[in-house]
Amino acid sequence: MRIRFQLPFASIALPPVPLAGSIRAYITKDTTRGSNARAEGPQINRYPASVYCGIAWYLEGTSEQLGADLEPVRTLPATLLLGPQTRPLATRNSGPVRTFGVIFHPHAFHRLTGLDISTLVDGLLPAHGVLPPAWVTLCEAVRHAPSDGERMVLVEDFVASHAPQRFGAANPGAGAGAVRWMRELQAHAASTGLGSSLRSLERHVRAWAGQPLRRLGWLSRAEATLTQARVHSEASGQAPRWHDVALGAGYADQAHLCRETQRVTGQSPAELARRVEGEDESYWFYRLWS
């Protein structure tokens, strides 16, 4: 049985433990049917900066990338390859949509595809124009599968048959996933001797994960800190004390946490919490992810 977390119109599902070192999660969204149907107009979707790679299938409906001013930039491909994002991202659906997506740890995606992840950073690319032929075949099979469950099985069978778990199987819990894989990445570099030279380590990490170690570090810490703060707040029934959260997570002070949260989400921690806990549906991904 899969571990799932659900909203009325979206869900996150975690992979089997043996594949959790490659697949971070699946994200589905459906606003086309029943009480989830939203015909009142375009929907904005907000996402944080991220260390992960992913593939998203628009099974029904379309979406467009928005700029910082929320003006349209371009229509997104029906099968979308997402690289690691260094800044918050916003998209808008022109109407109801049904989507299926899979999120990969970047070093695993590098190993599976042979792609240099640094070439994908901030990319929102047509998957068929970038991925190797076997992956294109997988993308078509996923698109035409009769259910999301069968789509997950297709992805998992493909991953299991194409890559040994050289980094080990991660704990699939949602908590500090980005921090966990960062530690695994550093341990792998050390075990292969790549950590003996800082320049060599940085070069290999860019190919595996797309970004410098320093940026990976603050992106990973911000994800873990904000997720844990929301979990603790919901458990206690009290708003986070951001000064205590910052010090507990290793930030120099609350201002340091605020700066990094702004870089990752576009909001201060308090404002982000207010929007996530409120009725602004554009922050649905944040609710689901944490």
C-alpha cells in the first residue's frame, strides 16, 4: 500500500522503499470532475525553488508559465521535463486540468538518463526533445495508461530495470528528503574519491545535481526547515516561533531564515505560512508537499 497525502483535487504518493533513492514522489491533480471542477477561470499554481527534476504529463487541459509579474511567458509542453529550479515558479491553467507527475532526486535522474543535470537548471522543456529514446517510449506509455496507479507501476518498473540503487534506498518519509539525499550525495562522492579535490567534487556535483554544493545546501535546508515548522505547528496548534525555528535549524538568526525563505518561495516564513494555511489555492503544492 502506498503512502498518500491528499487534498480535494490533488494528491502526493510516495514510491516503494527500494525505489525511494531514485523517485521522490508522485503528484497528481484533477480539477475536471465533480466537486473538484473549477470552471470559474484560470488557476495559478505556485512552486518553490527546488533541487529536484521531474516529468509532468498534462493529460487534460493546458498550462502556461508566468513571469514575476504573473503575465504569461509561454505555453508549456504537454509532456514537460522540469529541471532543478533556482527561483520560485508560477504557472496558470487556462481551465480545468488533469495532470500526473513524477519527481526524481537529481543524481538518480542523471544516472538514469545520462543527462548532465546542469544543462536542465531552470528548464521547462519538451520531454520528447531532451530525453533518450527509451524515456520517450516510457512517456508515451505513461500518457496512455488507464489509471494513475498503472502510471506509477510503469515508472517504477522502468526505474528498477534501468538503474541499480548505487546511492542506497532512502527512507520515503516526507520530512527532510532534500537534506537526506544531500548527505547521500556527499557520502557517494567521498566513497569514490571524488571528494579529494574541491574542484573535482564541484564539477561532478554540478553534473549529478545541476547546482553548486552551497546552493544545494541552502535549498535543502530551507525545504526541511519549512516542512518541519508546519508539521510542528499543526501538531501543537500554535504558530511557529520563527526565531526559535531559525536557531534550531542552524541559521544565524531569524533574518537569515527570512532571506533564504524569500529566495526559495518568494515570501517571508510568516507570510508563506499565512498563505498556505489560508484560502489561496495557488499555494496548494506547498500544502501537499509539507
